[in-house]
Amino acid sequence: MSYFEKFISANQAYVALHGNAHLPLKPKTKVAIVTCMDSRLHVAQALGLALGDAHILRNAGGRVTDDMIRSLLISQQQMGTREIVVLHHTDCGAQTFTNQGLASHIKEKLGVDVSGQDFLPFTDIEESVREDMLLLQKSPLIPDDILINGAVYDVDTGRMTQVNLK
């Protein structure tokens, strides 16, 4: 049995608990969270969020990219969010490679040249949060009245620590 088949089976149990309540399209907290795709980070549970509370946007490293800004723009302009939280985490896979090293690996494994591609690796977690917060602050697509905060989530303890701009 594939995992997808297991997901379909598990979903049947979830449907029984979910009920038929129609949640509003717009997130209740008016918050969008930019975070990593890491499977050890259960954002809703870690932040006390319920279904329908916030937009959770995920990618490798939880980095602010053009596509993240596109999603945030829709989140704000169409869904009414007024706050962004940048949430990176300890022991991130984006800390385990360099652009050159990953490009070499892809060339060797897939035969595709991706040199020059920025995969947005980082070494300092707090600094990566600050960089992403600054990208959001400087973006003409993110209004000045949007509240931007940042934090680091510890995958070993579950503790979230605020990161401030210097």
C-alpha cells in the first residue's frame, strides 16, 4: 500500500471528526506565517492555531521568495491578513548545503546544470529570519502597516524564540 492510500484511509477518520461546519474563507487571526516545509514543524499545534485561523505558507528553508511574496500579496489583498510571521527552525536542511555543492549534486544525479540558481541556504538561523523580515519590509508589495515578526522554532524542544531586527 502506498502512503497516498494510507492518507485516503486516514482521511476517512478525519472526516468523521471534522463535521460539516463551513469555515470562513478569510483567516480568523488575519495572520500569514512564512515557514519551512520541514515535517518536524507542526505549525498549527506549536502556535495554538485551529483550522481556519491563519495562512501557513511553506517552502524549503521557510525563505521569502518572489512566490512567497505573491502568496502574501493575495493573502493580504484578497483575504485580509494584516500580520506576517517569519518562522525558521533549528536543524534546518537549508543549513546542510551550499549553492555550489547542491548544483554539483544535481548535475551529477540529474544531468541538469543549475549553476547560478540560488537555493537560499544559510548558516545563521537568526540572521536568515532577519534577512527575510527585511525583504518583506522593503518589498513595495507589502504595505508599511503590515506587522512583521520573526522567530526560531527549536525542533528538539518545541520552543519558539522571537528574533528582532537589529
